[in-house]
Amino acid sequence: MHLPDGVAHAAARTPAFTVFWSLAMAMLVLNLGQVLGLGNINALEKMLFLAAAVCYLHGKSRDPVAGAGLALMCLSTMITGLLTPFAAFSWVRLLFALIALIALAAFFLAPPTLAQRRLMLVSIACAPLILIAYSLLLAALLGRPLFMRDHTGASRLGGATIPAFLAAASYAATVAASFLYAENRKPRWMLVAGVALALCALSGTRMPSACAAASAALILMTALSSAGARLALAAGGGVLCTGFLLTAGDQILIRILSGSSSGRDKLWDSLAPWVDRYPLTGVGFGHHGLLIPEHVLRLTNTTAAHNEYLRLLVELGYAGEAAFLLGILLLFLGRRLYSRATWPLGVLLLAIFFLYASTDNVFYLSYALFVPLCIAVGAPLRAARRPG
């Protein structure tokens, strides 16, 4: 039997996409660079996602709006790179940072097939659960601790990764599982969303936990049409949240009540003067980590800015940041990713994500970029089922 060209292309690319996507997810969750002390092997994970993206896009027509957005992002980084007088600028550093972004940005250039959509949502929804199971295995076999204690005295769940990465994975999983429940009403996805939200809170992260909870509430409330169902969801969520805080939520309360910025103020104070030094071109995309003083690095144990808007301003300058942010908006809101019915929900969920970007690192991190990807991939499933 002769298959139509579009169907034939989809059938041909789906197995290869499935293999590369699954391998990339496995590399991400296993975190072998940190667990086995192999150093930074993120490039391998990014290359697998990039290979998956090539298979994903094969035979598909591209969204011109999303394509224009990605082109604008790339141009803003390349032009400021050409113009910056920053002495320590490196094209290698810029290109590695750009590839890390493009590896997942490419998935916004065309809508997925139904099989690809399900694979992406299910794998992202299950990622933190698999990560915790893997962490328990490492704890039993190698004695690797599940929790770490920070400067506030709070105990934070990290497992095989660090708490901030677990939080990003759990935030994305909460969004993915909420969309899966909104589509098929299977209780297991409501349970997965609840567990992912609990893991996010156990990681001791404040902004991701709040954003995950707000996103889940928005998706689920708009998926239910009856006032009774919405009231039951709100009441059940309130009871579970209260129960969690009274039993296992004491550690995140310690961090909330401490009022600590976790050293973010030191990071921001060290980066802010560089905006005045390079207001037009910035220091180059991917270069802000070179600007963190040694004493701040020892205090915070990170070179990440924990504020994407400040980072982009330091790296790209005022005009470069404006162009980059316009590009990422066009990328995330490509016209073929959303229908008229799902666009408002997508905009609200993305607004929550951009709030998250003001306190955390999201445009490099795969787990964090899964959030807007799940929004773009999951919203059509939400629209495919009549609310009830």
C-alpha cells in the first residue's frame, strides 16, 4: 500500500527520533559526568538532543514565526560577538553556549506528530521519578547522599544531581503530567503531577516550586468545566499542600522564612558593573561566568547569574538583549504551535516561566527549557479534548 508523502516521512523519522530522544534523556538523567567524576560532558547530551531535533524536523514544514525568532536570537549573539571589545572573548565559548540553546530550541520550529508529542510529554513527566529511583540506587550501592544542607540550615533533596536541577526537572514534569491528565483524565497523571510538585518543594527551591504549582493549577482549572470539579480540585490541593507542609515541608519553610537570596545578591552585584563597561555589545554570549570574582565563587559555589535578564544584558548589551528576548518570544509562540483556543493559556504559562527566569538559570539548562517545550507540545492535547 502506498502511503502519502507526509505519513511516509513521519513513519521514517519517528524511530530515529525516538532513539536519539531516549538516549539524550538517559544521558541527562544519569548525569554520568557528576556521578562518575567524568567532568563536564554536557556537550554529549546536547549533541544527542540536536540529533533528535534533526530527525524531528525531517520532512516537516517550518514555522516561519518561530524560525524568525531563532534567527534573531542567533544574530544577536553573533553580531555582539563580532563587535565586543572584551579581551577574554572566545568564539569557542560563544558557539558552545549557542549550541546548548539551539539543541532544544529546534523543537519549536515545527509541531510534533502525535507519537512524538506523547513520547516527549511522558518522558519529561517521568524524568524526576526515574531520577529519584536512580538516586536511591546510588545511595544504596555507593552511599551517595540524597540530601544536601545549605547555608540556611535547610536540608534539600538533590539525589544524583543538584537541588536546582531536580527542581527544574520537577517543574517541567508537573506541567507535562498536568497536560496529560487534562487530555485523558487518567488519575495516574494527576498523581505524577502531585509527586513532581512535592519533589520540587523537597529540593528546597522557592521560585520553581511556586511556578510549578501555579502552572499546574492553571492547566487543571482550565481543563475542568464544572464549578464543582474546580472546587474539589482546589480543596483537595489545599488539603494536600497543608499536609505536606506539616509533615515534609519544614525544610522549604526554613528557606522561605530565612529571607536569604542564596548569594544571588553577591552574584548580581559582581555582574552589574560590567553592564556600564560594555553597554552596547556586552562581553559575549556565554561569557558571564568569567566575570564572577573568586571570593563570590567560593561563597555561592556557582558562576551562574541566577537572573537571565541580567546575564543577557551583561553578555549582549542593551540592544542585543532586546533582540534576543524578542527572538525567544517569537520562538516560543510560533503560530503553528498554538491555536486560537490554546494561545491564551500558552501566554499565561510562559509568563510564569519568564518569572522563573528572573531568579534562576533557564535558557541553557535542558530541564528548564523543557517547561516551554511542554507548554507548546501539551497545549494542543488540552484543546483536543472537550473540557469536562
